[in-house]
Amino acid sequence: MKIAIVCLLLGNAALSNAQVTIGSNEVPATGALLQLKTITNVTDDGANAYKGLALPRVALSDKNELFPMFLNDPNNPDSGPNAAYTANKDMLDKTHTGLIVYNIVENDGKDLCLGLNIWNGKEWNCFSQKMGNAKFDPVNCSDIVVNGVYIENTPTTSGNFLTISLNVTKPGAYSITATSENGYSFFLSGIALNPGEMIINIPCQGTPVNVQTDKLTLTGIDLIDGCEPEVEVVSAIAEYSLNCSSITVNGQYVKGVSLEATQNTITLSVAVSKEGSYYITTPLTHGVRFSASGTFPTAGTHTVTLLGLGTPTVNNDFPITIQTNTQAGNDVCHTTIPITLPHMTYAIIGRDTWSWAQAARRRALDNGDSFGPDGRVRTLGLSLAWHATTAAAATNNLNSTTMAKPDIVLYFAYAVDPTTALSNALAEYIRQGGVVIYGSADGTSAQVNILMEGIFGADTGTAIAQSGGSSSDNVYLINNLPHCPVVNGPFGNLAGRHWGEDNAQTGSVIMTELPPNSVQIATARSTTNTTRNPEHSIIWYNESYNFLYIGDSTGSAINNTSNSSHPSSFSSTGLPQSKLYGPGGANNQWIVNAALELNAVAWGLRKAAVSGINPH
């Protein structure tokens, strides 16, 4: 009977131009040589379950090997490499083009995949780009962070998750589960696309039942011996209030450097009115977050330490919000994360006491009290890139294709007047993101106009010599600009204070008109020259071009108290000092030249770190 049925099928196939339907008498779809028709009336016992096509299940061992070992018949000589295949490899490879098998093993390093594979005449190719299963190095408990607070009889939220740092040894699909025996679990699936380090966040689901310490059981990754991840389930939420004025941010924060939980912390005091569990955290902000959880055993004042996690992604200080899960009292505070700038370089143009090469200013830059890891401006350090005492040397250095570009150029122009070539070189340096702090030499308005034309394209004549007022040193009022980083910077808020020139008032160079997007720091109207147009400027800066201008390159000294010389005075440790200075008598004022200069450097360094000529 079976033979008759087969003959009948073959006969029907012949009548249908060799088209065959298996599982039904219906005519195959147009263009199909073979059609499989599944049974649709599935019974309760599964006897008539859906049927499918079962292709040969094989264990491919090499991408370029045609005949794998068929698992159902491992002793079949035709199912594996043999002498006949070896002798006729080229012919057999080509004649078996289009052969399809189902590979049931995954072979690391041989570019073979699980699932359907087709022979193209030379090698096996995946039917799809299935990657197989990912593999990871064993994980240490220090690479597993439990986020959020787990409270008895309280459903978990999006704030409850595991952060796991993995090292991918083979890309592919993964499913990772962490289970407890206390009413909740963690699960995540995905694809690891590349080998190397990968951080995943595994969300939690469920509701903790009992107050206890739970040990998690993980599947999908291996743990190193002795690692037993734990989750602490705590009691009901406490009632407490944050004391925002008590916040202290601890540790050093550097872009690209991972936080250390024991050093990068935020501490604050908390007033507890009802004991219970707490969870205090910050949102992920510029790559970092902080959190603390636990139980307040009693009412009263408690100190809480939030541990840091992550890596800063920016080179400037940034605000961060502290949030809590308390249902009574102040539950939000704000603080600032202080970023330490990377190691940076500066160049000096100029010479003698009236330049940045003078010992007092160099000490302020180099010794760490002003600029350093623990300085007024936090930086990993400053170093001198080069010092040019002629315009030609400075031009060559700026135009060099082999010398590294400094982050900032400090150009006090005594004896090194700007030339057209130097102005053009500075313009290109600024265009690429460089920062320039410039102080004019006495009586050099013509040279300053060359500089202005080179950098800004300004009309010749916008820089003029100061005139009128006292014939001796004079002082100028600093504008009240609370949001200006040069006026109100790390070396003090200088609004309403005074700056002093270093020669007869006729030696200073002022600007009658400023380029667009410029900010006037001090008007050219001095204490003895009250008729000068207040729109004329002696100190100003331009945000678009990272350029700051001072109308006189003043001399500097250490612990100098003279009221008529060296207006930029620094302490022996490099910190700025104010001093009584001016044209004499009642017109003398306490001036803050040194603080203004260092505020300007701080402004320039932050500009250079965030969007300067060098990547940081």
C-alpha cells in the first residue's frame, strides 16, 4: 500500500509538471516545485500538532569543509571527510552548491554560526547574520553594583537595577538573570556587538517580601569563586529632611577618569523625625551619579555619605541634584561637582618685568597654590610650552607644524610689538581654538591696530593712545559684572575694585570701539580723567575669538607695596595681592591687577579645556 501511494504521488507529480504538495492534495503555489502543507486541526493531545521541515542536524567543524559529521549517523562514511571527498574536493564543492543544513554547535574563531547554513561552492554561510551566544570573562562582585533601595512590601521601580561591568570575549546574544527567593528578580537580554568592556543595567521586577539580606543567583554569566552578590531588603521608609547647607563634595573629579567610591563622595546631614529605611541619590549627570541607602535606627541628626559611580564626561564644573525617597521634610538639594582640569600648557611672548616670564607671574602659574590639584583653579598642572622674546620667534613657533600648540598664549607686549606676520599667526591660532591674553606696551597704538586688524579685521584707528588726566600712573574702575568669569572668578569678585596702569596715562592704549560679542571690563575713564567717553575701553574680552585685552602690560613683583610701581603684586606662594596705588593722594586706590590677571588665565584655561585648540 505504501508503494502504491508513493507511485500515486509520483504520478500526480508528473501530471502537474513535477510540482508536488506534501500533506495536502491542493495544487502547489505557482512556481513551486515542492510545497509542504501543515495540519491545522490541532487536537488537545497534540497528535495533530503543526508539522515542519526537519533539515539535517549537523556539527560543522570548519567553514570550508563541505561534508560535516551527521549526528544521526556518525558512522556513515559518506557523512564526513574521507579519501573520496579529498580526491574530488573541487568537483564536489561546486556540485553541492545550495546545500542547506542546520548547524547545532558554535565554533569560536571559525566564523560559523548556529542555525541554517548554506554551501556556496566554497564555504558555509549563515542564512542570517545570527551571531550565536556571547561569552564573557567571569565577573567579580566588585563589578556588580546594586542600585536603588529594596523595601519590604514595596514594588520595585525603575530606580532598582543591577549595573554589571562585563568583558566580552565573544560577541553574540545574551540573556542574564539574577534571582532571589524573596519576591523579586532581575532580567535583561540583548546583543554584545563587539569584544571588550561593556556595562549593562539589568532592571528589577517584583516586590520584596521580607526584611533580610538576599543572595542572588545569576545565570548567563559566570562569577569568580567566592563572589556572592547580595541585596539588602530594608524596612519601611523613614521620615527625614535634608540639610542642604551641610553638603560637602569630596575627592577629585577629572574628565575621563572613573570615580572611586571610597574617595568620590558627597556628605550631608539629615534630620530624622521617624526611623526607617532611606534612599538618597542623584540622577546620572555628565557621566556620574551618587547614592546611599540604609536604615536610620533612631530619630535625630545623622550624617549620610553618598558614594560616587561613573566617569565625568565634561571639563567644567556642573550642578547635580540630590533626591530622596522621604515622604516628609525637605527632599531635594543641589550642589556642584568641581572638575579638575587636565594638564595644560602655556606659551609666553614678551620679556623682562613686564611679561609673564617675570618670576612673580611664573610662580603663580607653576607652584600649585593658584593652579594645581589643590589650587584656587583645580588643574592637574601647567607647564611652559615655549617662551619667545621676539615677534619673529613667536611667529615661527605659532606657525610650526612640528611643535605642539599651547593651550593658551600669554602675550604682554613690552619690547615685542605685534607685527603683521605675528598678528596673522595669532589670528590663525585663535581661529583653531587657541586662547590669547594680551597686554599692550606703552605708546604702541599703531601696533595694536595691526593686531586688531589681523585678528578681528577691525578698522585701523580703533586703538588710540590714552590722553588727559594725570600724567602719572592712574587707576580705573572695574565694572560690576557678577556673571563675568574675569571680573567674578576664582581669585575674587573684583566688581567695583580698581586696576592700575604702569606708566603715565598717556602710555596706555585704549579702544574706541570693540569687536562684536565683546565685553567691557573697565572703561577708559580713570579716576582723574572723568571726561573720557565711558564707551572707550581699557580692559575687555571677546568670547567669539577667545581673546582678552589689557591696555598696558604692567610690571609684577613679589610682596611689593610701592604705590607707584609694579602694580601686579603676588605673594611668595603665587597668590595675588592687592595694593594701594595710583597718581597720589586721595586718587590712590587699592588695586587688584594680579587677581584680574589670574582670573583671566582661569577663564582662558577653561575655554581651552572645553573647546580649545587641543582635545581634552
